[in-house]
Amino acid sequence: MSARAVRPKLSFLGVAGRHNRVPSPYPWLMPVILVMGLFYLYPVVDVFRYAFTDLTLLGGEGHYTLSTFANVLTRPELLQIVWVTFVFTAGSVVGQQLIGLAMALVVVRAEKRHLFGTTILRTTALIAWVVPGIAGGIIWKMLFNEAPFGGLNSLLRLMGMAPVQWLSDPDVVMWSVVLSNVWRGTAFSMVVMYAALKAIDPSLYEAAEVDGASARQKLFFVTLPQLRPAILVNMILITIQTLNTFDAIISLTGGGPGRATEVLSLYTFNVVFRNYDLAAGSVLSILMLVISLGLALVYASFLPKDEKA
Amino acid sequence: MKKSLMAALAAATALGCLPAIAEDLITSDRVGPSDAPKKMVFRMTGDGPSSTDPTWAAGYAKLYTDFINNHPGWQLELQMMTGDISQEQARMLEQAKAGHAPDCAAVDSFVLPLFKEAGVLKSLSPYFTKEEIDQLFPFVRDGITGKDGQIYAWWWSTDLRVLYRNTEIVPNAPETWADAKAAALQSVEAGMEGILFNGSRYEGTTFDWLGNFWGQGGKLVDDAGKPVFADADNRDKFVKAVNYYRDLVESGAAPKRVTTIGNYDDLNAAALAGTSALFVGGNWQYRQLQNAMEPEEFAKWSFSMLPGITVDERSTGTGGWTVAAFSSEPEKVEMCAALAREIYMGPANALQEQLPTRADLYDKYDVFKSEANQTFAKALKVGQARPGVLIYPEISNQIQIMMGKVLTGAATTDAAVDDAFKATLDAYARL
């Protein structure tokens, strides 16, 4: 075989001809494509494939069917679980965003004034972030323990206040779970907001001061508009993260009492690992993916055009 | 010259051997020499050298050391399970189906049918005599035997649920539900929390409560394994048993926080803190309380059979752990059977005072002649194991959800029971 015959076949590998100076990108992209395909795409494809079957963890080959979709999406408990997921996600995202922003503002302000304790504040918040979800759940379970020796209720009693049914009252338990999740996730929002605050051009504040803007006006007309892209990106990230949270809930309440704190991710986990229903779990995973993508698109539509590009 | 050379060689050999001599035979994840040519992976619960109870840990360390010394050339790689047994067992089943299971593992008796059905276990029949198998309690023997008559695990311990009480506050053992409620209210008047039991999303919630349903003659599944717990024959008994717990909470005989209890340690903690005088627990907790309490404090505690709707309608749930082999190498299956036999079939029962599954072992070990263990053994006679059917985990899951709704007042008993039954039947149809 002549060299001329070989050359065109090898060109896709980046073997440039004498006059072709532009190397092919494929050899450089192949490792990434392979890794992404193997570790990210293949499992996703498998989940879609399982969703169209009746596979269980108990054995058997399974058959292709659409009945799993119909069965899962018409379950009477699904609506309640989606509602619980919405409340948990909305509460957590709003809480993490607001407190994270407030903490970042305090840290930046304190740094400007060279106040003592800013590093301690940042480090303390970050400690909560690095605590694994299961451990965080156990810590909060001890704090919320409603026994006479429970953490928070003992403090309330010391202050002469009535104990709270943190985990046994269906109307309170969701907010206890949100509180524990906000505690854990706020540090991430703080770090994102802190970085974005540091990137704001100081001349904008100088101009606002020249115009006689008050601190409140500077916050609403300079800081927040400048933070908008960071806030939206942070919202996307923490929404997806919160939708996938189940480790902290499983160790704190197990989804109970009843189904009061059973979010979609925990329900999916239960369906797969307690009902052994792999196909139904796959359908629920696709539902979670659709919800996450839908919310991400909604957030992204609010991004300024130039940031999107 | 020759002598000096020999001495130098001897010294070098001795020095070379030092690390091996100094090496611990037991580490947190290994038993036996690290360079042993043969290795068996054993996935285990806390019933081993890593037990949180120092006495048990030391006892197991000795048992494992003796075992590995009896099997030169072997090392055991120990893999610890977490406390979430349902998840651990489901994951192990999936691993087994994919061919990645450990060589040998602890399998909870209530999920053993799933492993047998999946065909992932190796027969242990060649390694146990007919006499040993015949000594097993019938429900145990049935549980480990496959359709082909082979045994696929060794069920080494069993347990049961009882009612613990502080005799200083509750002197007499409650025998009926009405007695239990009265005793709990009496303890509340004495400044206690009332009766405690598992009531959250946890397998123990279902299992500890089922005795109240079984005691009336209720059945969870029919002979074909189909859920029947709320059909025409059983619904009334089921609702009565649920309403017993509901009444305890609504009357103040039990605190509402029972819906957050999902761990037997929480019950021990309340007993140790002196905030509860009455709780539904497992027989193994008797030894735990003894180890954790001062002798004069422990002397106040006693236990009795779970109360029933009447004195004659009482039952209790019995469970336990098995050891099963997954390896495709016969040598490792034999080693797994040896582990079950030499460590768990008797010695571990005696060490932890975990009730044996063989009638003859009650006479062999003195610890089982104690009054407490004789009482446990007597209660075993009305014990009932969870049905070995594929749908059981979902029945349990639905009972846990139902219990949460009922005890918090989020749903009426009838509505919650109907929801649970319908959800279980739907899941059964998909199996």
C-alpha cells in the first residue's frame, strides 16, 4: 500500500499533509470523549434503557415495556412526594442563598475594615460544608432529639421555653430538615457570593458614593445587579444539589414520620433498595433529571445575554 | 569461621522474622498474616472483633485468632456493614448478581429468601451433618433450606422482642394491652416518658409491633406469598393492633417522639438516662443494659413477654443472622462453613448471649441456663419469624409509613391501613 493511499485514512488522527498545517482535534478530544462516554453517558443511557423494562434487583432478565412509566407516574403517593421535594428544595435554596449572601457581605465588609474574626467565620461555615451528609444528619438528629435529654429542647427548657416537636410533628419536621440542609449548604453559597463580590469593580461604588447613594441603595442598585449572574448560577447548582440530597434526610428522619419528609431522591432510593424495583427507580431518576433540567433552563433564561454567550 | 557464619545467619533469620512475629494477627480489616497465600473476604456486622462492646470485641478477637490459627495459610479480609441493614443487604444482593459479592457474608434472616431466590448462594450442606441440621428449630431449618433440599446458609442466632420495665416503677409485668397502657400512665405520673418503642421509618418499627398482630392470629401473607394482612379475615386484627399503639400515644402513655425512634440504642439511652421505665426491645439489650448500668441500677430492670390483646393472645417477632457463602471456589465455601461452625455456631452465641438456633446448645453453654435466658427461650415458643417472601420488605416499608401517619394523627387508622394494603398489593403485582 502506498503512502498516498494511507495518508487520507490517517488524516482524521491529525496526521497533517505537507500542505495541511491544521491538526485534527479528534486525537486530543478522544480521551475526554471516551472518559465522558464511559463514566457519564453510559450510565445515563442505561438508566433510560432500564426505565423501559420491568427489571428488578431480584433476578430475571426483564422485558421491554412502557408499563413501568404508566405505573410510576400514576402512583397516588407521587404527588405528595413531589410537593415535599418542592418545599424542601425551595426552602433550602432560598435559605442557603439568603444566608450565604448575607455572610459573604459581612465577610467582605469586615475584611475592608480589617476586623478580627473574618477567617474564623469563613472557616466555621466551611466546616459545616465538608461534613458528610450522613454525619450531618446524625448531628442534627442528636440536636433535635425530643427526649428529655435532647440537645435543642434542653436549651429551650433552660430558657424556660416549651420544648418543640422538631421531628415528630408533621408540620414542623420539614422545616427542621430544611434547617439542617441550610446549615450544611450555606458555606457553598457564601464562597460563590464572596468570589462574586470581590469581582465587582470598586469604581461602581465610588460612582454611587459620588451620587450620594445610601448603603441600601448601593446594595440594591450596584451589588445585587452585579451579582445577578453569580446568584443565578449558584441557584442552578444548589437546586440540583438539593434535589439530589437524600443522605442527610435518611439519617435524620428516614423520610418520616409517614412520608412527611420523603423527597423524590429518597423515594427513588427506597424504590430501588427496599422494593428492589430497578425499572421504577430508573423512571424516577429520569423524572428527577427532567425537573433539574427544567429548573436549570428557567434559571438560565434569566441570565444576561452576554453571560450566556 | 563456620560457627560465626552460622551465628550471623541465625541472627539475620531471627531479625527477618521479627516483623512477622510483631505483626498483629487481627487488625480492623484483616485476620491472619497479611502475606498468607489464601484469602477469604468476609462481610460482617458488628458481631465480630470490631464490636462496639469492649467485652464482646475482646471475646471475638480471641475466637478469630483461634480460628485463623486452626487454618494456617489463610487470612480473612473483614468488610464491615453499616447500620442500615436493608440498604447493605440490597446492595450485596446486587453485587452478588453481578458476580462481585464477598466470598462469605452475614445475611439477615429476613432477606435470606431473596438471596436464595436469586440463586447466588452456595450450598453449605456438605459441611454440616444431618444431626446438626436436625437440631435446628423448625422455622430456622425451613428458612435456610432451598427448594432442592440443600441448606444455603447457617442461621446461627435468633432473637425476640420483649417488654423491658423498671420494677421500681412498674413492679408487675403487664400481660395485656390494657395492663401496658395502665403501667405506662403510671410511669408518666412518676415523671417518666411512658412506654417507648420504635416508631419511625425503620424495620424495627414493623417487626417489634407485629407480635401484636400475630398474637391475635393475624397473617401477613397467604400460602402463595400474597399480602393478606388487611383482607376480610385479617383487617380487624390489624386495625386493632394499630389502634393499640395509636391509643398509647393519644392517651399520653407513650410520647409522640416514638415516631422518631428508629434505633434500639435510643431505647437503651432512655433507660440509662432514667427517663423511661418501660420499652419494647430486643433480648440482646438485656446484656447491653447490664454492661452499661451500675449493678444496683441494673437490678431494678426486668423483662417479660410482650403483652397481648388478652393474656392468651401473645406473640413476638423472632429474627437473627445467618452466614452464607457466595464464592465460586469450593475451598472458600468450605472456609466460610468452617467460620460459621467454629466461631458462630455456639461460641459467639455464648459470648454475646445471643439465643442459639439449636436446641442442644441451650444445654451445652451455662450462660443459657440463667433465669433470663430461660425466660427468653420460653418466649421463643410463641415467637414468629417474618415470612420468607419477596414482598416482605415492601410490607414492612408500608407498615412503617402507615405507623408514622397514624401515630402523628396525620391519617385515620382505617385510611392509613387501606393505603398501606393497596400499595403493597400494587408492589406485589410488579414483582
